[in-house]
Amino acid sequence: MLPHPTLATRYATPEAKPEYVNRLFDRGAKHYDAVVDWGFLRSGASYRRWSLQQHGLLPGDHLLDVACGTGLVAVAAAKILHTADNITCLDASTGMLDVARTKLAARFVLGRAEQLPLPDQAFDFLTMGYALRHVTSLEDTFREFHRVLKPGGKLLILEVTKPTGRLAGFFFRLYFRHLYPLLTRLFTRSDDARDMMRYYWETMDACVPPALVLAALQSAGLTETKRNTVLGLFSEYTAVKARPGDLPLPTEF
Ligand SMILES: C[S@@+](CC[C@H](N)C(=O)[O-])C[C@H]1O[C@@H](n2cnc3c(N)ncnc32)[C@H](O)[C@@H]1O
């Protein structure tokens, strides 16, 4: 299942999506941190750290941060782990990875979420921040997450989700569709950065509903699948790779 239908104004076929997305992030990489910093009212670093703590990241854990981008989740994780030694950061964009490398002494891997070039059962904790909309298959991605997690390992996926209420939906659209790309262009003077933020909106607008994300997590064999929402806007999808002999737990919506 695709996380959103093909966006024909951006790329012609589903096969063309990875190249399009890579180019978008390669070009926008140098602006990404500044744009998401003020765009989310400077809350991004503390929210990422708080969420990792809430969902059980512990010192000593081996962490894989998939779609690490410029390293915002990994930097927050290193503060909890007190080191970056056990952090592996993976991304499909060399431009984004180049920025991340300047921030922490983790292991960096160029690769795709759908086909992780990493061994089985290697990680205690796996994160993916604001990138689920960019993969080409939810099932392939979640199967890979299940494969590389150790039994008992935890998954945390952070996303921004369009609110369902009319009023909240109106302001969400006003901000992410119109104001955010406009302000991005004004502050960065970069068409590439504006384009990155326009695409951000388009993919959120077209994204499959949370229930389908949870169903795909379950069908990949993950258990204790849950979605927690913060301010009705931020989705935190969590799941666990069961240990042999664990009884399956139901999904929560
Ligand atoms: C919006 S950025 C998120 C960066 C970071 N995780 C954060 O919390 O800000 C999305 C990232 O996903 C990466 N990406 C897109 N498709 C990917 C894929 N299939 N596999 C791995 N990374 C991917 C992009 O290169 C980009 O760095």
C-alpha cells in the first residue's frame, strides 16, 4: 500500500517517486533545519526528545533512526543515550545525510526504508520522524522494521496528521498549504525550500488514514500497535516486535 496516491503534478508514475523525493530533499537540505525550527515554533527538538523518553528509549539501547534527514531525531536521542555510539542514522538523500554528519558522531548509512541494508535483529529501538509519507510501500517498510528489530524491540513513528474536525482542518490547511510555504520562500529566498514545504502539505493532505497505517503495522507482524495524538496534530505510532511466546495484544486507535 502506498502512503498516499501518486501525485501526478509531481511525478508521473509510482516508480518515479523515489528519484523525485530524493531530489527534493537534496535541494532543500541546507534550509531544512531553519524552516522546521521556526515553522513549528521552535518546539521540534524538545518535542522529539520528550516523545522518545515517553515511548521508552533508554541509555544502552541500540537505535536505528530511519529517514534521519538532518539528524533531528538522532540528536535528541543522543541526549537520552548520553552518546551517539549506538545510533545508526539511515537516509535516502545524500544532501540530508551530509548535514546530519556535521552534528553527531553516529554511524551513517545511505539507504531506503523499504530495503534496509542492515542485519536482522540488530536494534532495540527504531524511529522514523516525519518520513512515512515518502516511502513507496508501507508493507515493505514495516516488514523491514520488524526484521531489523530485536525481539522486544520498540518502534516509534512520528508524523503530522491532518485533523478531522472542520475548524481545525481549516486552520491546518491555511497554515500548511498557504502560509508555511509562503513564509519559507520569504525567509530563505529559496524556491527549492518553498517547494519542499509545498510537497509537505500535499503529502499530508493525501495521506492514508491512521487506521490503515496501524493495519499495515500489524500485518507486518508487529504487536501492541497504537496511535497516540498530541494536540490533535502530531501522531505517534508505536509498536513492539514480540518475543517468542508473547501473546498478541490488540490494536488501539
Ligand atoms: C521531512 S524529512 C524528516 C527528517 C527527520 N527525520 C526529522 O525528524 O526532521 C524526510 C526525510 O525522509 C527521507 N526519505 C524519503 N524517502 C525515504 C526512504 N524511502 N527511505 C529513507 N529515507 C527516506 C528524506 O531524504 C528526508 O531526509
